[in-house]
Amino acid sequence: MTYKNNGLELHKIGLGCGGMIKDDNKSENIATIHEALDFGINHLNTADFYGFGKSETVIGEVLKGKKRENAFVSLKFGVLAEPNGAFYGLDVRPLSIKNYLTYSLKRLNLDYIDLYQPARIDLGIPVEETIGEISDLVKAGYVKNIGITQVDADTLRRANSVHPISFIETEYSLFNRSMEKEILPTARELGVGVVAFGALAHGLLSGTFSKTNSKSYIPMFAEGNIDKNLELVEQLRKIADEKNVTIPQLALAWLSSKGDDIIALVGASRRTTLRDSLKSVDIKLSAEDIARIEKAIPEDQIAGSSFPKMEFKNGVRFNS
């Protein structure tokens, strides 16, 4: 399973490193990344605000002594955090970007970032200005590729007009297929790859979901919605049981089947989780299988959206 485009060759599964932020789990996090790299998963996806730099530090420790070209480090920036851990704003002003990158390079102990991208786009700042500043970092050799996260088709086009966009990172799962309407066709027209996160729909497709631990701020988990959505999950479980696989493995296999230009992110901070996810690579789905899976979770029967409405305190307008 290989993604090949624009001179890049990556595994079709990427490792989401957002959970690698706890000091007491650091050794296991490091072992997990090593195992992923040994398996051939070379896309390590992180952000400077994951654990306020801890995720970057873990990756940096892993890459010491490794051949730099064996890892493709994808890094998001721009989210502002309070001392108590709450996110309160977004800063993707051109003036700030070099500063963010400087600190990230130090934490990662790297000379360059393979894919650099704003965590969101501030609608009050022309996207051309933000991407233009990153393109200067490409020219200087500190960034190899530019990405963009959770934007609409028009914003993707405008960003790509300034500098070729290598990837758009966007939520994509059986419970959120909205990107298929405009984002995916536009990305394919422009030759932009897709990095898909949220394959397990915030845990709804984990196979062990419990309403007591649900994220109530996400509309599809709200009272009146969650029971309807869990009924759909049970329809998917029937297919998973027939194939002798788990629900998350089936969900990942479905996502990987949607195109050679899609990289599915797996959020794993432990080797056991990584190994379970990697079993999805061996699942072969026919066109009939895919149709049946999508019929089990019809888009018109999904109750509530899968992405929370985010409002930052500093009044930033952005694409959620």
C-alpha cells in the first residue's frame, strides 16, 4: 500500500502522533514510532500544540540516528493555548510563521520539515499571504512541502495558486463523507493528495464505544442523536463479524479503498493499537463490499455532524 505523487512515496497509512504527550508513556510512544517506521509507515503527523511540544520532542528523540529521508514529518501550527491547556485562538499571521517553525525545528532536532501546514485558515487573513510566507521557507530549505487543513474547495484553489499544495488534511470517515462532494474532486483536479483523519469518528467506530465517555460537544453524540448513530454502527458490526475483523479495521480498510491518493491517519500511541490497525492493510474489499458498508451507514440517516463547532475567544474567523 503505497502513495505515490509529486515525487513522494509514502505508506498509505500515516501515524498520528497527537496522543504522544504523556511523560509516563514516553518509552512506549517511542517504541510505537520505531515499530511503525520498521513496518514502512514513514508519515509521522504531529502539531506544535500537541502536548505543547511534547509530541514533537518524542519524534525528535526517535529520529536521532535515523536516516532523515526515512521519515516524512508532517507538522501543523497556529493554535494558541492557555496555561490550563485550553485552546483560545488561532495565529497564522505571516509575521508569526518563522517563529513557530524555529521552535519546532529545535524540539524535533531537525533541519527541515517535510510538510508544514496551518492548523486552520483565518478567514480574516488572505490565504495567499499565509501560504506565501511558507513558500519563502520552502525557498530557504526549511520546508519541503506545503499542506493545508480543513478548508473548502475555493480556499484550496487559492492556496495552490500561490504554491503547489502537496496535501490537504481533512476529516473523512463513514460518519463524515462530506469531503467527497467538493474537496476530493478539487484535490484530484489539482493533483493534491488527501490526508484523512478521524477514520474512527471520534471513537464511535472503535468497536468499544461507551456513551458514558462520549464527547457531548460533538453533535452526533448529543442526546437524541447518539442512539440513532449506534444503531448504524451495529449494522456495520454485522459486516465486520462476517469478515472476522474488528469495526475499526473495517473502517480503516474502507477509507484506504477510497483512492490511491488518500493516506489514512491512525492515531496510535501504543504498539498494541498500532498492530491492530495495521491488520486493516490485509483486508481486501470488493466494489460490492464497499457499497454494502456505505449502505450500512447511509449518509441521510446519520444524526448530527461529526465535527464540533469551534469558536476561538480572540474573534478569529476560520474554516472549521
